[in-house]
Amino acid sequence: MIETTLVQIVKSIVIFAVVLGIAPLIVVLERKLLGRFQARYGPNRVGPRGLLQPMADVMKLFSKEQFSPATSVPWMMALAPVITITTAVATLALIPFGPFDAWGGNFGLYGIDVSIGLLYFFAFGSLAFYGLMLGGWASGSKFSFLGAMRSAAQLISYEVALGLSLLGVVMTAGSLSLVDIVEAQGDIWYIVPQFVGFLVFMVAGFAETARAPFDLPEADAEIVAGYNTEYGGMRFGSFYLGEYIEIVIVSAIAAACFLGGWHGPGPIALAPLWMLVKIFAGVVFFIWVRATLPRLRYDQLMSFGWKWLLPLATVNVLVTAIFVAT
Amino acid sequence: MSPWDPGQDAIEVQRGPEPGGLAGAYRAFGGTLKGLKTTLARVVEGPVTIQYPEQKTPVYPRFRGRHKLHRFEDTGLEKCVGCSLCAAACPAKCIRVVAAENTPDHQVSAGERYAAVYEINMTRCIFCGYCEVACPFDAITMGNDYELADYERSDLIFTKEMLLADPPEHTPLRREGE
């Protein structure tokens, strides 16, 4: 019992360290890649090849004032980034990097293997939006409020499609646990039988992470910066960090549910590597799409979610159900 | 008969498939893929940025930058004879010339007189090149250097010595045809 507790503690520390290490890497990767997608270099002045740019950014953010407007509720404003970051990191515990005995030890390469796996992901994904909403609403500014309302409406439109898109996978694998789902993909990755589900999941995933082309909650061209208009310093940094962790999570869920998770050529000890490669590919795709697509208009976002994604996901579930039943 | 109303001839034109239908969805999806291809092409082609302080934008040889005063190459005498035609031609009135007589033991220029003071106020100069056109002896020409920023306005009044000397850095040139 003591041993398993110790293992859990070590796992938590590793997950936290990896996340905090990976987020700045993704920041710099995004800025560099965005630059390349736009025929420029991106940051290349701070450190070798601009790799220390996130350090400089964080240093700047730390030295900034924590300002709250007179109309705001300061303690709620302070709480909102905490919610966003906590829910994001909590979801990371789910990501399976390898089977139970991948490295010969008596531990799995994941934080926890809960039997309700994907439900846990949905629960925390929805909770993360409370951070956005609370932050926007508590800021007491009209742009923040608009951003918060937008994120709420976006959540309602896309959470359903997101859930339905994964339902096909759950039915085929016969389990909600991510470890079981990945293990069921030994023969064929679910992207083949569940291609429609994959498409719906990716589109809904963009909405879930509130990134381009669905970055309406912070739509900087329309409502200043949306929910984080009044945020500055490390509070803004926390929202930012939460957003990047969210990208990692959606990429990881996509990798685990559709791209075969840790499966790949080579010995089983390489499992975490394959998982990381797939997550990385997902992150690059996120950046690629951000560099390509303009932001949708608000009514387009809603009608697309309700009129296209939801029916598509429903039909996909029905067809999968018929195949699984027979 | 009533006069012709152009509005009667107007008809609805639908270009491409109706949005919302299956064909519209196909077009939207195809458009998305096309967009992704376009941005990926930028990655393959590589950046077009010129890293400015290290790399400079090459200019055409006719580019009108910082002025130069010239000497005769064989005798080393200044070409400028202090006629002030450049100052007269200057629309911004930024050139000041004070002429003085050459003497046999103090021969500065090839003519009778020389420019004792020759100043160009670079904060006023509009780089039109009229001074160059006006000069009967080709004593002043427009150079290619464009890095003229400074901290003090007084430092931007270029004296004769500065204009006669070679610029500290040479600006890269590009070929006329490029």
C-alpha cells in the first residue's frame, strides 16, 4: 500500500514536471512554426535560435502588475486561472503513455487508469470552461463579459458533438478506460473505422481548446482579448499555460482514441516515444490550422456545431452501434 | 410605354454551390484543405525575411541616399567650386555653401573659388537629387547609404569633411535588372 502511494506521488511529480516543461516548448514551437507558415522566422533573438523566448516572456509576465478594475470581483478574478490550470493538469493524469508493464515494473505509464476514463476527461474539460467564464464575468468589463458568454455558448454547442464523436470509439472498444481503448487498437487504429468520428472530434477539439478558427472567446480582433482582457502578469500567463496544456490533452486524447496510442513499431519499451510523437503531430496540426484558417463568425460557429457536427456525430454513433451489435 | 428600368433585367446569380448543402459542404471542406496546402507551401519555401541589422536590403544603383562630395582622383583637388547652384536648386533649402577664393599657396579646388563651408542638413533633405542635377562639375552626387538615424539633430548637419569622406559602411547594391 505504501509502495503504491509512493509510486502515485512520483507519477504526479513526473506528470507535473513534464507538463511545466512541455508548455514553454510548445509556446516556442508555435511561435516558430507560425512564423514559418507565414514565410518569416519567428523569434530568433533570445538564446540560441530563439529557444529562450518563453523564459523572457515569463520573466516579463512575472514583473507585471496584477490589476483588477474597480468593477471587478478580485478574489474571483484570482480564482479563475487556478480553475483553468487545475482542471487542465488533472486531465493529464489520464493520458496513457504505455501499458501496465511497459518498463517491466509494477506500475503503468499513466497517472491513473480510471474506469470512467473519457467521462473524467469530459468532466474536467467542461470545468475548464468555468475558469474562462468566471474570469470573464468577474472582470467587470464588457469585453470580458462578451468573451465569457461566447465561451459558454461555444461549450454548449460543441461539448455534445465532442462526446458523441468519442462514443463510437467507446462502443467499439467496449470500455471507457483510455488504457483499454488503446489496448483494443492493437490490430487496427480507430482512425480507419471511426474516420468520421475522428473528423468530428478534431473540429470539436478546436472548439474545446478555444483556438483558431474557434477562438471566439478571446477573438482579439473583435472583443480586445475576450475573457482575459483585464488580466495581466502571471494570471494571464496561467490562462495561457492552461490553453497550451489543453492542446496537449486534446492531441493526446486524439492519439489515444484514434491514432493507436502507444502502438508502433519497435519493442514495447518505446511505447512512450510513440505516444509523444503522436501528441507532437497533433500539436503541430493545431498550429498549422491556426496559421491557416480565419476566425468563424459567431452564427457560423453555432450553426456549424448544431447543424453539421451534431447530426454527423449522431449518424456515426448509430452506424457504429449497428456494426457493433451484429 | 414606360422608360426602361434596369432593375427588371436583374436576375439572381449563384456562383458555386449553395452554402449549407452537400455540395456546399464539399466546397468548404475542399477550401479548408486548399488553405492548409497554401500555408504548408510557405514552410517548404522558407522565410523571406531579411534579418535587418545583420543583412541589409540591397538598393538599386540609382537609389538616392546620403550625398557624397568628390575630389579629382589625379590631383586630389575638390571638384566643388562653391558656386551655390545646388543650394539654389534645393527645394528644402538644406544646403549651405560659403565660398572663398583659392590662393596659389592654398589651392583647395580646381576652379577660382572653393567651398569654405559646405553643409547639408540631413533632417531637412528630401533626397530629391536636384543638387546632383544642378551641379555643373559633378561635385556632389547622391550615394546609396540610407542608415542616417542619429540621436542628436545637430549631428545630422553633415559638414564638408563628412561628405568628402567615404561612408563608414557600404550599402549592398542590386543589379539594375532585378
